[in-house]
Amino acid sequence: MVLRALKVLLFFGTRPEAIKLAPVLQALRSVERIEPVVCVSAQHRELLDKVLQLFSIVPDYDLDLMHHDQDLFQITRSILERIEPVLSSERPDLVIVQGDAHTAFAGALSSYYAKIPVAHVEAGLRTHDKYAPFPEEMNRSFIDRVADLHFAPTKNARENLLTEGIAKETVYVTGNTEIDALFLARERVPLVEEPISGKVILVTAHRRESFHGGILRICAALRELALRRNVTIVYPVHPNPNVRRTVEAELAGRERISLIDPLDYVSFVHLMAHAAIILTDSGGVQEGAAALHIPLLVLRDTTERVEGLQSGGARLVGTDPEKIVAEVNRLLDDKHAYKEMARAKNPYGDGHAATRIVEIIKERFL
């Protein structure tokens, strides 16, 4: 008697989702009785394609739904319309989504409608403010309500789920797959055209809640730092026009500020590893900086990744220019404060989260 393979559909569409699910896909492919199927929404077309190429992922289905400056209504509607035929055709035994992007939200909703079990990678992250981050906080909360398996990256995330009434037998602490992907990237040799001189401050900022004023305030802080300090500020600018228009208008041509296009993941990890300080509103970068032991300032008023704050490796600065400048100056001028942050323990995992996730899937379904 030949046993039927377990069909597992991975659904993602943004660069962070692809990075964090690539190790899971790799682990699934190593199991003989599991048949992974990859469906991408292409919510971030260009950024997604670079990650697919890096990890040698060829999607079985590409919904190709990205349009210029699309809003949340358009994204949701397009995903629901285009994924339904895929689910009907494939009838997977399990759908895996990651994180809190709109692709994950709509994918989980569609799978729930089709009565297909859902596994949520990076479950349980919360700020407890439905508008920060927006719409991610409500996206991940909804996903966790319909998910059948919750892969929490930390004990804090697990406690959030249990507090909300999620059945404890569905919740597993696995570590974060961002660390798995980062370790894989560190094994690659990056192509660096020319070295960057001086102390590097790496900046990423693209959150939707910062579109109306936050990005402007961050740019004001960067101008002040470039004027007063002997540093090189490197800012890979997100292609979202709401970000790019503002950043280029405020910072283009400024001395000591280098605005660049988004890097491929290996080169970005290389840049992170060689930065003196990282300023970011990204969740994945918060995790990566902790693993690389680079002091991190979070450009948000709140974060769902509280472990970095608790360990001492990260500090919240929001988008207040005075606070951003003061905290950067403190790290540049106070060697003890800098070393304390750099020595903080990485709370996000050991690089084996994907293996744990697949072992749990095997235990529950095979």
C-alpha cells in the first residue's frame, strides 16, 4: 500500500515572507512523504523575485497581483479572487502562511473559507494597538484566530496566544525562521563593488503608519546626523511611492547620506553585519540585528518584538528627530553603552526553527 503524500501549500507574496518561509520550504522538501506546493501573490513583485532567485524557488502558482500604489482594498479583493481556484484545484492538506502581511491575512481567510487547516509561522506577536503597526496588528490577530497550528517564535509570543484563549496544544515555540535565513545568507559570498568608509548607520523605514509625517521626521533626524557627525548613512529606499517620493525629496544629494535601491538579501545581510548602528521600523531587521549583535534603534512608538528591548540590544526611539539624534549620539560617544547593547543575547532563535516546524507538521499530520 502506497501512502498518499501530505500536500502542503505555502502562500506568500512579500520579501519578508519569502525570506522567512524559504528555510521552511527547504525543510519540507527533505521529507519524502510531504509534497510542498508554492503559491505567491507577488504583493511585492520586484523585491519578491530577488528572494525567489536567491533561494532557487520556482512557484507552482503566481497570482501576479501587484499594481502601482495599490491600496488595502485592492490587495484583499485580488487575493481572494485569485487564490480560490488554486485552493479548489490543489485541495492541500495544510496551508502555511507567515507573519502579518496582507497576503498572509487573505491567504488564511481564504483557507478558512475552504475549510483547509492553516499553520501560522511567527504567530503571537502583539503590540495590543490595532493601528500600530497598521494593518499588520489586526492581520496577525485574525490569522491566529483561524489557524490550527501556531508556530510562536518566542515564549512571549506563546503567552500572548494563550492569554487570548488559543488552545495550548496548538501552540509551539520554535524560534524565528528569520534567523535560519540569515545564517543561510551568511554562508554566501556577497558581491560588494566598493567598501564604505567611516562608521556606517544603516536605515530602513517603510511602515504604512509613518506615511503621514513619520518618514519626514526620520529624514529630519538623518539630515542632522549627517551634518554633525562623521558617519555614512546608508538607506536602501523601499519602492513604495509613498516612501520613495518623500525620502528622495528630503535626502537626495545630501553629503554623507547614500540612498540606494533595495539590496538582494545576501548583500543586505552583509551590510547589516558591517553597520555600527541600525535604525529600522522593520520586524525582520530587528531580529537580524539581534543575531548579528548590532545595536538597534526602533523607529516606532511600540514593537511586537519586545524581546529585543528586554535583552538590551534594542531601544525604542519612535520618529521624534530629537530622540533619534540623541540616541545615536549616545551610542557614538559612549563606548560602554555601545558595548552593552552589542553584547546583548539574541532572543530570537538558533537557526533551527524551520526544522522544528516541519517535525511538528510530521507529528501532527503523518
